[in-house]
Amino acid sequence: MDAMCARLVRRADQFDVAVTEDVFGDILSDLTGEIAGSLGGAPSINASDAHAMAQASHGSAPDIAGRDAADPTAMILPTAMLLDWLATRRDDTRLAGAAGRIEQAVGAAIRSGAATADLGGSAGCSGFAAAVAAVRAPDRPIGR
């Protein structure tokens, strides 16, 4: 595990997927979230062939509760990941399209300059979420 962490810090771009036991996956997902910019933006999904659970990689952040300061990205993107997982299991292009639109909206909001404090911006949680919600959906569904 220590060697894997060192390799991630040096060359995170060499990895696409890491399959681990739960505790090691938790450590690696926190590390990669920070490498990518902020643990607040790190989505997570735990999945098997039959069941899945989507969540943010971070905890509940009680230190900033009620202050409109959290980065909601790690709560929005797991929804897209879960929809994509369901789309694959059900061969449902509508679910895949919804997942793609959520991902695109988050990316478009960030590119527009909306960012929470953990990414150097000034938007609060509600402001960033509003920026994501305001992104116009594409005219045609996004398929796989």
C-alpha cells in the first residue's frame, strides 16, 4: 500500500482503475481526490454485478456544516456514476444519457468559472449547484 501511494503521488496519470479491499480503496480514493484538486470533488461508487452504492469519497464535513461552503461535486457525480452503472445493467440509453448530461453540466459549470473555495473559487455549495443546474442540456441525448 505504501508503494502504491508513492506511485500515485509521482505518476497518478498512469492509473485508470485500482482494485483493492475496502480500507485500501478508501485510502487511495482520498489520496487521488486530493491529487486531482480536492477531496470535495471526488465521487465514488462501490459496485458488484448485482448491487451498487454511490457516495462522496469524503465524510460528512461537520466542521463546515450549515455554512454553504462544501463542494457538492462529490455528491453530484456519484449520481451520474450510479446512473451509468444502471444503464449498463439494463442496457438503457436514457440512463446513460442522463449520466452524461450530469457529467457535462458539472464540467461546464467548472469551465465557466464556478468553483468552491477548495478549488480556489468563491462560490458556495448552493451557488455551485445552481451553476450546474443552469447548464443547458444538449439538444440530443448523450449515448454511449
